[in-house]
Amino acid sequence: MKKKAVIMVRIIFALRIVLWAVALASTVYWIRYSFVLYQRGIVLPEEYSPLLRPVLYTCVLIAALAIAASFGLYAISSRIKKKNGL
């Protein structure tokens, strides 16, 4: 039983790493997109904001959901560890 619990904890940990990588990639993407807009010469708020807003909101939502899911998996992992005395 403990061996199965250890395997589950490791799988959950790997999933958590993937979720944090997704959150980081999402954040880096909107930051990079912001710089690309500046490089194109789009600096006026009237032009910049409508172009960045959809990308920003989508990426922040993806990052927030990935982090929330990671914390949920952490709670599950903690219960498995506690239940099996790990």
C-alpha cells in the first residue's frame, strides 16, 4: 500500500511541476507580447490596451487556474501522505 502511495505522490508532484511550468509560460507569453507591441511602435494607450487586454486576461486566467489546480493537488498529496504515514 505504501508503494502505491509513493507512486501516486510522485505522479502528483510531476503534475504540479507541469502546472507551474504552464503558469510560468503563460506569464512569460503576455510579457513578451507586451514588448512586441512596444517594438512595433504601439505605445498609445488607445492602441496598446485593446491589443494587450485579450492576451493579458487569457494568460492571467490560465496562470491562476494552473496555480489553483496545483494547490488542489498539493492538498490531495498531503492527504495521501498523512493517510499512509509518509
